[in-house]
Amino acid sequence: MSKITNLTKSYEGFSVKDISFSVSPGEAIALVGKSGSGKSTLLRLLAGLEQKDAGEINFDGKIAYVSQDYTLFPHLTLIENITLLPKLRGEKSYKETAVTYLKEFELYEHRNKYPNELSGGQRQRTALIRALMINARVFLLDEVTSALDPEATKNILEMVQKLKEEDYQVIFATHELGFAERGADRVMFLDEGDLYKDISVDSFFNQEDDSKIKTFVENYYF
Amino acid sequence: MIDILINHQALFLSGFITTVKLFVLIVIIGLAGGTLLGALSSKIELFGDIVTSLKFLSKVIPVLVILFWFHYPLQVLLGVVVDPFWTAVAVFGLVNLISVAYLIFSEIKLLPKKYIESASSLGMTQGEIVRNIEIPLVFKRSFPEVMLLQATMLEYTLFASLIAVPEIFRVAQNVNSLIYDPVPIYTLLILFFVVILAPLHLFVTYFKKYNKVEYV
């Protein structure tokens, strides 16, 4: 189980305040909230891309961060992107593993294409395979469906469900409440840098008592 | 044309060798020094400011004026006499160095931070990021412009004839003053540049087409 305790980061005019939570193997957490609520900041802190001011981050296994614009390396082909790190680490059977993933996620025929020759969905799946190739156990996904069409979003949702089935831990930030409802087990609702609520998906989407959450769901669920 | 070349082969050969020596030295100074200075400029702000300022100066002062200033006034001010060949090497080498440094510096500045972050989040070390991400990206994106700049440098070597460097153009002028037959002599000169620069330009076009890196 991964555990985050009292995580805090202050910027000028904004801060992520004293956030604590845990995530178990096979569990997916959706970070939701309005724009500027701190979702991406929290993920970047967890990924180590921002320095925390205080708190403890203990991940149960290696982490992989996938950003909303995929950030595949543009000078490398799809297969070079996903095998770069295993190759640098001198791993033995990385080529076979890569081919297995590429076939599984229907990207094999695109393996020699460069990122600018791939669709948004293909790039996103490549980014997720790249994370799988480094043997990550914790996936941090930042708005990974924001630029995708419904078909590609469905593919990503299936990938998230597959990750859960295989006991990976997934934390994703999203604006799409439908994606959060189908992909997550828990929802962490952030409000101006505060963790306002950390509850199950069912409780979040059937909230009657909390007007803030109820209004948010009513306004942003399409 | 062949007759002229054969009759004055010693002169043309010496002019050709002088041009090649001049060009090779300018390229070495420009590429080695420029790459190093460009990389340093991205790390040290002062270096970046100096490169940017010198690049601006090289844009607003014609290279021929710089060459003449180094050849006459500077040597008078310093009380030294420098062989024109080495004056040309220094001036064109410096112009090349500043231009290459500026290209590399600009390309490093344009490199999106997200690729570095992505590599870092995957667990790559700083050294691995530099070797596998930064250098290849900067190289692939700046290579065509750097190559075209070298082509311009070869053309600049013609200016060296104006300070009495016995390079190929000056030799052609001398031969023409001896036998007055400008059509074959200057056609030879055209062929010389076409043979060197056409493959270079075609290679750059090919490289741009098949190795273009777009940030996505």
C-alpha cells in the first residue's frame, strides 16, 4: 500500500494543504475538482516533479507519471520510446516484452512511426506502455483523456481497468466525471488546494447531503 | 577551360588548398567552439547574454567590414602585423563560432521542459537525459541550420581575397589578369562552388525531410 501523509506545497497565491491518503494495489483513485483546484499540482508533487514543502510520500513500488500531452520523445519511434529505459538498464528480454504489449494494445503495426505520426489515442497508449515497460507499480495519470475522442477515451478506460485487475495502483486527475465514475474506486475531491472529500465512487456520485459535491456533479457531469 | 586549368595547375592547386585550409579551420573553430559556447550559454546566463549581444553585432556589421577592421585598424592599434590568412581564420572563425553558439543556445532554450520532466519521471539519470534526450533533440533540430551556415562560411572565404589571401578567387583573378580569358576562368570557379555546395544543400534538404523533429 502506498501512503501519503500531510503533503504540503505553497506557491504565491496557491497551496496544496496537508493532504493525506493511501492507495492499495488494484485500486484507482480519481482526483477531481474545478480548474486550479490543485489536481495537477498534487500529481506533480507525487511524481517528484515539484519539491514538496512538507509531508511524506511512500510509494509501494516504482512510479510512472503520464502527463496530459503524453510527452513521448519526438526523435524516437514508438518502439524506441518504450524500450529506451529498459535498454539503458541492460534488461534482457525487453524487446519481447515490448512486442507483447504492442500487440496487446494494437500498436504493433505502428511501432516504427514517430510520435507526430500517431493519433492522440495511440500516443496515450504508447505513454502507458512506456510506463509498464519500466515495471512501475503506481501510475499517476494527469488528464490523460483531455484531448481524446470517445473511442480513444474508452481504450484508456479499458487500460485503467486492466491495470487495476493486475494489482497496479492508479491515481488519475480528470475533468471527465464519467471517466472517473467508470475508472475509479474512490474519488478525491479537491477544492482550492484542500482535500475536501475522499470517498467511494458510489458515495460521490450519489451525494445528497453535501451540497458542494452535489452541485459540482450536477454542473460538470455530461 | 581544361587547358587553362592544366597550364596554371600549380596556381589553382595552391589557391584550392588555401581555400580548403581556410574553410576547414573556420569550420573546426565554429563547430567545436560554437557547440561548447552554446551549451555553456544555456547553463550560464552571462554567457547567453554575451552570445546574444555578439550575434546582434554580427548581424548589424557586415562581415567584410569586420574583416577589414581586424586587418587594418586593430593591428595598428595593437602594433602587430598578422598574416592575412590568419586574420581571415580569426574573423570568419569567430563569426562562425558566434553563429553556431547562438543556434545551439536558441535550440536548447526552445527544448520543452516537459521532455526532461518525462525522462526524469521515468527514472533516467541527469547524464542519461543529456545523452539520450537533450543532445539528440538539439542536434537533430539545429543540424540543418548549422550545415547551411558552413556553406555560407565557404562563400565568406571569397572575402579573404580582398585582404590578399591567395585563395581560389584571388588565384582566378590573378590568372585572368595574366591571360584575360574570363569566361572559362570564372566558370571554373562556379564549378568549384557547385561541386562542393550542391551536395551539401541537397544533403540538408534530405536531412530536413527525413529527420525532421517536431515537438508534439
